[in-house]
Amino acid sequence: MELIQNTPDLSAYLAADEVVDHHHPVVRQTAARLAADVPDSYAYAQAAFEYVRDEIPHSQDAQDPRVTWRASDVLERRTGICHAKAHALAALLRAEDIPTALCYQLLRADDTPGHVVHGLIAVRFKGAWHRQDPRGNKPGVNAQFSLTGERLAWVPDAREGEFDYPTLYAEPHPVVLEALRAAPDRTTLWRTLPTALRHPEEPEDGVGGPRPTP
């Protein structure tokens, strides 16, 4: 699959904003601590990925009712779903001048029929984008940092109506951000997670059924 930037301006993938707030002291301090123990930007990217994947529990796995969406809050409160953890990783990478995009998959929902949008990131090294999934591993999920072939949490199954969105976003998709901001708790968020990004690549119909938690 060819990954497509939603803006040709590479500097947009280094920008700080209200969500990917890598200017925040919590993000800067976390980035500095991780950077102090590694020799180069490649090792830093892997260290940041593993920190977000392993040290910030996925709120559904941990049964944490709190909803986070701003990168600094994810790092400070140490909780978040896939989208929130992607925002946190993007902030840590951009804090060290590594271009990072937000990207998405459409997967079958976990406990209800239908599909749900899953969030991950893509990091740019040596002129190419490489997708990484910091969601957090669990039985049946073994995502790893890799620049030589994707090792994501899940590979979409086209037979089940699943697919990868090819667009690389410099900012969180508005549909995703709206759901995160509006939910007072994780239980509510689970009922209101977006079921599509409503882009032309979205199929008209899909097959529902149980699927991993995004």
C-alpha cells in the first residue's frame, strides 16, 4: 500500500498543536529522559515507541475509566486508548525533530457488530514512511518497532471488510478527535468511537463480528 501525505509540507509533521503538544514540559521532559539513553534518532524512535507501548497501559485493557486525548495528558496520567497513545508517541517523536504522521485502520469492533477506526502512527526515516502501532501488546497482539517491514498489532482482513486508510495526517482526524473530546468516560467512548473516516477509500458495506480492541 502506498502511504499518502495529506499535505506535501513535511514541516507539518513536526508541528505542535493542542493535541500533539510537544512544547509541553511533560512531553519535553519525557523526551529528554528517553534521548539521554540512546545513541541516535533511530534508537530514540524505538525507545519512544516501546515506552508508549509498554509503560502507558491501554485504558480498555486496564479497565481505566479515564479518557485522554492530549499527548501531555496521556503521558502524565499514563492511560489512553489507541488514538491517545498515538498522539503521545507522535509528540515524543516530533519533540526530537522526527517527522511523524497519524494514520488509521478500519477493523471489526471488539464486542459489537460493525467496524471501528483504529489509530497508529507513521515515522519518516531515510525518505520513507514506516507505520508503527503503540497500542500495547497482549495475548494475540505483538506489535514491534520496525523500519524493515511492518510489525503492527493487526493486519486488516479484506474478507471482513477491514482495510488500511492510506492517508498520513499531520493532525488527528476531526472525527476521531470529536469522539475523544466529547466522551466523559471510557464506557461512553466505547459506544461513540468512529466507525469510519468517511473517505472515498471506505467500502460501502462491511462484515461485522468480534475484533481486537482498538
